[in-house]
Amino acid sequence: MKPLVVLGDTLLDVDAEGTADRLCPEAPVPVVDLTARRRRPGGAGLAALLAARSAAEVVLVTPLGDDEPGHALTGLLEPDVTVLSLPLRGTTVCKTRVRAGGQSLLRLDSGNGTATAEPLPEGVREALGDAGAVLVADYGRGLTRNPHVRRALRELAGRVPVVWDPHPRGTEPVRHARLVTPNLAEAHSTLPGHDEPAELAKLLRDHWHAEAVAVTTGARGAVLADGYGQTAVPIPASARTPGHAAPDTCGAGDRFAAAATAALLTGADTTEAVATAVEAAARFVADGGATALSTHDGPTPEPQPATDAFGLAQRIHAEGGRLVATGGCFDLLHPGHVSLLRQARALGDALVVCLNSDASVRGLKGPARPLVRDRDRARLLAALSFVDAVAVFDEPSPAGVLERLRPHVWVKGGDYTHADLPEREVVERHGGEVVLVPTVPGYSTSRLVAAAASA
């Protein structure tokens, strides 16, 4: 089955949990004694993480900053989601809820990041072209205003299900979206003066030129308007939250949209998809909502280490460790690759593999390569115990990636010479060294491909 692609704005959600049993002497405000801090992806990141509950393969296309919150988001999302990052103007948005006794007391927002209007990288265009369904999680940070994004979505809407989860500060859905999923407040803000969910769903369907609109109404479920009329879709009794509970509904809209998209991906019609989404969102809230997805529980609210390649490099440098990097296509992983990677990891405290993207491999090896897509090659490499992170690059040379990583050691196989490595200048300029390690005789991807073809 083809991947489910989530496209939208991602932010970092933080819950600062504590107790509040006294007032501040300087002002009549509660004093919160922090006991834990929990972090999770928000916005499109949360939608992608939730989509991974219902779809076998999820790809997230989102702008991310080259900063600690951006690195943390990559670490929180992988390996459940393949992250394809776009440039971000400014810093990654972080929203911190201060909570005590299960109640939110205050929210602190930081970061000003917005999407750019730059053309989409080839890897992103390929991922969208390969999508079986697309969820647009618009959080009003500019990605859906990008003309290249809108053009791609208009083309996709003609051949695969496009589900659009709108935002008051976002842009209108592209025409012929399979399903648009505003909540009641978002529906009111788009068409003020109309109160009934069924009427709003019908009017919004015409307003947005969508195939269907489902207005979600919280505990009452949703109202669907499509070419057959309006249909109320209630929450099944088995999925309702107990009456005594005080549910946290944060993320319920993301769960609804993600479940609907996953259902459409598997061939469900719109009515079936909305019924599936209503039940999934209700169970999500009953199970604790987005808070249940948070990580880094504990009494010490220290930052979670980043686990992506650049966050890892930043941490190794800060700790005075020795960062090792190597690179290549790794199209068919064979014993020669494993030997090189194992030797490379033994030279330092962490190993980053710089991996040629599909476009880069085609430029180097010809149109018949690669045999394995870059996201699958990256997953395979990351599964090896001696590989700590993978960084995919589009250029013919890894020089740009090495400028950011600044490894202490750059490792290549002994079939190269120092003169064959144009990236040597970058490594040595940052104080690193180039090490050539012995290769296993008789193994190369090109030779394996040729042998398979002749057989």
C-alpha cells in the first residue's frame, strides 16, 4: 500500500506538570511546584504520529528549524514517521502548558517560525507523487500559502484522497478536496451568522468546492455534508468518555483527521471514513488525549537529547566527544558496507551516515538506480546497532552536510584515495581527519546488480 503523507506546520508541545497549593506572596496567583515535564509533537507532527496508528507508512512534510526544538521534534517522530523537512524562517514554535491537578493554568508560546515560499525539493515532490492519500494539517504558519505546495495539492486532489484540516489563520483548502474537517468554532469563523452544524457543513462544502465537509461537534460527534445530503455521525456508546471524567481534548481534531485519511487510503467511502474517525477521536480522548503520547516523564525537567543527525552532532561536540561520519549510496546493503560501518563506529563516540538521496543516486549512477528508496535505505541503516543517525542529502557530494556536522573523523573505504575525496577540504578545515579503512574484497552494489541481471 502507498504511504499516507501528512503535510503541514509542526510545533513542539510541552506540558509542565506540577502541584499548586499556595499563592504567590507578591500577587494573587498560584505557585506551581513542577514535578515533571512532558514533550510531544504538535500540529502536523501530532497528526503524523497519530496517522502512524492507522497506516503502515507515514511521511511527514513540514518546515523545521535548525534549533533544539526542531531537533527534538525529529527525534520524537522517528522511527514511527519519515520526516522530510523544509526550510523554516525563524525559530521552531514551542507551546508550553503549565498544568496542576489536571487543569491548565497558563500557556507560554515561544518561537516565530513560518514556512518559506521556496520550491519543493525533489525528495518532497517524489514523496507527494507516491502518496496514496494526503492529510493537510494547516496550523496557520504559512506552508499552505506556498504556491508550489498549492499547485502540488491541486494536482493530487484529482487522483488521490486529500483531507484538509483547516485553521482560522490558514488558507482555504484547494478545490475538490475529498474531505475538509473543521471543528464547530472553525466553521463559525469561516461563515459567521450560521449556527447549525448541518447547515454549516452544507454551506462550507459549496464555499470550499469540496467533495465533502465534516464539521466536528465534540461530544456530539460530527455532521457530514456530501453529494448525498447531510448526515449526523454520533459517537458510539462503547467509545464515550465516562461521565465523571474531565477529558483533555487536545489533539482530538488531529486524531479525527488522521483516522479519516487512513480509512480513505484503504478504500473506505467518505461516510465510512467519518464514522471511523468519530470513533477513533472519541477513544483517543477517553484514553487521555495527546498527553498520553508525551515522553520524558520524570521529576527533572531537563531537555530531552536530540536523536537526529544534526542534534546528535551538536550534543557530541558540546560533550567533548568524538564524532565519526561516513557516506555513500548504500543501495543494497552488503557485508562490505557492514564492515565499513562497524570499523567507522569504533573510531569515535557516535557515527552519522551521510546518505545520498534518490535524486543524488540517479545523478551519480544513472536512471536505473537506486533500487531501494532513500527513506527505506535510511531505516535499514538506522536499525544497525553501530549507526547512531542518518542524514540524507540531495547534492552529488556530502560537503554541505559535513559543513553542518563538522565530524572529527570522515571514513571511506580503502578503494578510495585522499585525492578522490573532494569533501576532504571541508573535513580538514573544521579540524577533522580523513581515515581510509580496508574493504571486504568482492563486494559492491554494482557488481551485485550485474550478477542478478545476468542470472
